[in-house]
Amino acid sequence: MNILGISAHYHDSAAALVVDGVPVCAVQEERLSRHKNDARFPASAIEWCLDHASLEPEALDAVVFYERSMLKFERILTCALRSFPRSWRSFPQAIKNSLGEKVWVRGIIASHLGVPRSKIFFTSHHAAHAAAAFFTAPSRQAAILTADGVGEWATLTVGHGERRANRRADITLLREIRYPHSLGMLYSTFTAYLGFAVNEDEYKVMGLAAYGRPTMVEQVRKLMRRTPDGAFALVPEYFEYHTTAARSYSAKFVELFGPPRSSFDPIDLETSEGRRFADCAASVQRVLEDTLVDMAGALQRETGLRDLCLGGGVALNGVANARILAEAGFERVFVPPAPGDAGCALGAALYADRVYFGNADREVPDHPFWGPRVDAGELARAAREDSQPVEDLAEPELLEHVAGELASGRIVGWMDGASEFGPRALGHRSILAAPHSVEIRDRLNRDIKFREEFRPFAPVTTVEAAERYFDLPPGGLRLARFMSGVFPVRPEWRSMLAAVTHVDGSARLQALDRDMAPRLYSLLEAYGRRTGIPVLLNTSFNIAGEPIVNRALEGYSTFRRCGIDMLVAGTAVVTKRASARPAPLEEEIACVQSAAASGAV
Ligand SMILES: [Fe+2]
């Protein structure tokens, strides 16, 4: 059975194809259209998926959209009427922003793909989140918690999933919290208040939180009432997102927290104003974590299950995920590589397969690499046309060469195989660098990522080496598989891992299994042989404001426009001419090597 899943029209459009119960491919529209967070109907993603699987649209048995658009229409209309007359001016805008063409989605899909309307289905938004989390996890039975800004009405659901001996699999959502009460919207309100882009920059709030102290937790708690059933309700007077599309926080909110930050002002942590913003971020982060830990703990006690699957955009909060693992009573916590709305394309297709059609449960490969494959020949052609030297190297020579360059302080664009589905670069579209010095971090921020100084970079290491450098709780390795948890760097290694250690001593670790990305794994080993420390800095291969690179050509364009020293795509290696590079950091690396060798660290 060929099932196409689609998410679109809100944020991060995507398409995914499931054939006979197993995902075949999935890609976000932004990777193909090159518009970051592209929310349009994912025509290119669908076309690529069908091409990849050599399917014509007529061969599709079902096309599944990731939410019930009429329910969403009802929610927007109801909210506008409830807050009438305050909302009447904003209603047309809200409809335009939140719905666009979504209400008419069945007709749009039918006309784009030429499939009959009878083959077009809808899942609820949170069922798609839950399915993306549970059906991709290697767990027989798990509790499920999904949380995001809002879908149709639900903003948080709890339930459980089960794979039975007869190969039937099912998801049961027990309860939901409904709009406007939303942890995602609470966090997004602070994202807007702190001058960042809503639905895009929530991770900047988490990064900033590490610089602050949670001195305003009591104020944040005033925004949210816990209810006797263990749920929560936001206090509407502090918010405006349910009445206007223009602003998410009210004058009363500003009375409580002070004037908001203008997005044009830099955050200067040396000033009391800068520290206030960092404290705000730390405070909302703390309340989010406490609430999630509390709700996940209650779910564990209720279900008695040992595994938890987390879905929805809130599951991108790695600090909260690590606390849930450590404190909620679950032994294992699974977060898929794409827990946000893009992942709903895959979730919707899997939900339809297992639940609507009742097909037999199939094991889903446990990796994030569902996108287009990189073509080394394309890089070689682009470099030659641009008169840049390109080498074609076989392994292990290539790996030794790249490891040597990394150890000399070079920054490497690394493209390998199929691209990741989801927002994290997990070793196939990554920028790699030595993790040891703050100079590398600052150079990456300044010359390559063009982004704020307070943003941390993530480390990648092998699963075998992870616990030597990072303080992982039981189950931490699993959470680190897709870089979904933030954990302490062991204090004795912090100075040696300065480029990937956040100001509070933590790191968003990827613990790499050899089978998942064997070339990067071998590169980590080669780097470890040279430096004594098999850890690399791993950040997504893109410049601020652009989507992660997809094809070799985009990797090459990015390489030419920023301070990356070397680009690898498959077996093709392009090195920037020496005159265009900064001085290497050999002296410093020699220090790392001798310290590691002497056991001084
Ligand atoms: Fe969502």
C-alpha cells in the first residue's frame, strides 16, 4: 500500500511516503524550495518523493493530510467570536495567517496530484505527532506525550501506544489540553517578548536561558494556573494571541516583566537589561520543564509504562527532555528526529497505515536519513567550473585527510548520503570542527553562521566514548541518538571541549551509533586517533536565514560564501586555497594532544 503524508500551510511543510508500512522517503519543502520554514503546499517535496519511489500519483492508495482543517477553521472562528468585539479587526488576518488555503485542502490535493477525493484522508494534528513519535520508536509499548503551540484545538495530549503480538499496532490518546491553554504558546509568547521570531527562534530562548537565573519563576507561574486534574490553564489577561494576530502578550504581561526587547537591540549580558532578558528566558524555561516533568511523571504513574515517546515542537527542547528522562520515572525517552510539524507528514502516513487501514505493524528503520542523496559528481563539476581544485579520494585516505585538517583547526562542510528529515544535522549535512577552543566557536559564529554569540554548538561523539566526556543518566544515550537531550559535560573535560560546552557546562550531545552514519563514525575514530579525543563540533550545514543545504551544489555555494575551509561530498573534496584561509590552530591542538596523552584531563 502506497501512502503519501503531507504537512503544510502553517510551518515547515513536508511530504513523506510510506510503502507497505515502511517509510521510503521524507523531505521538508524548504530543503528543495530553498525558502527557510517554507509553509506552502509542498509540491516539490511530493514530486521528489514520488520520483524517488518511481511512483505515479495514480499508484497512491491514500494521501493523508496532517490535520483536520475544518476543525482548525472552527477553532479560529470560535475564538474570534468569543473575544468579539476585540477580535473583529484581527479575524480576517487570523484566517489569512493560520488557514490560508487550508480549509480547501482536499480540493488542493486532488487538483495538484490528480487523485480522486475518496483517496484523501485527514488525521488529527496530535495523532500525527503521536504517530511520528511512537511508530518510529523501537518500543513495544510506550506512554505518549505530545505538546506544541496548537493544532486544531489540542495543544497537549497524553496517551499510549501498543504493538500487539498479532502485529496490530494502535495509539490511544487519553486526554488533551485545548487552545488557548498551551505550553508551546506560553514559550512562544516569551520568544516574541524577547525579540525573537515566533515559531522559529524558540531554541534561542533555551540557549539564552543558560545565561540567566530563574529569578522570575513566580511571575511566570502567575501566567499559568495548575488545575486539580494535573493539567494547566493559562490566565488569559496576560496574553493576546487568541484575540489578535499582531501581538502575543498583553499590557498586563509587560507590567509584570517590564518592557519587551526590540529585535534590533543586541542582548548585552553586561547590562542589567540584558540580564533581565536572560532571567526571563531562564524562568519560562524552568516553568516549562517543571510542568512537563510533572505531567510526564503523572502519565508514568497512570500507565505504569517504562518507555515514553515525546512528540510536537516542544519535544525539541533538549533541556526539558533530559529532565523528563531523569525525573519522570521512565527508563527510556524517545524523541523522533522530526518531532515538529514537518514530522507530521510521516506521522500522518504511518497513522493511516496502522490505524485507519489496520495494516500489520512493520519495524521502522531507526535513523533520520530519509531525504535526497548527495552527488559527489555534482560537487566535482561545480568546483571545476569555478576553477577550484577538487580531489576524488577513497577511504580511508579521505577520512585521514579530513581528520588531519580538522585537527589543524580547519572547518569542514560534510555532506554524506541522504539528508536528514527534521531540523537537526545528524552527520549527513553538517559543519564539523575541532571542539576544543572558544576561538573555533567564535569563528564559526562570526564567519560562517553569522549568529548571536550566546548560541551554543553541539558535540558529536561515538556511543562508546560518550560517557567518558558527558554525564549521562540511564537512558541518556538513546535521547542523544538524535541530539534530543542536553547533558552536563564532565567538569574535567570542559576546558578541552570549550567550543561545545555551553555557559552552564552543558552540551546538546549526539551520541553516534556506527550503523547510523558509518562514515562520520569512522571520521570520529580517525580524529580520536590523532587528538586523543573522538569528539567533534557538529552544527547544521547552513548560513543563518537559509535552510540546511540539500544538494552538493548548495553545499558548494555555501562553502564559497562563508569561512568554511574544506567541503566534502561523498568522495569529492574541495579545499579553499591557503590564501583565503585563517591561520591554523596547530599550537593549540598540540596542547590538547599532549594533555590527553599525559592523562592530565
Ligand atoms: Fe504541531
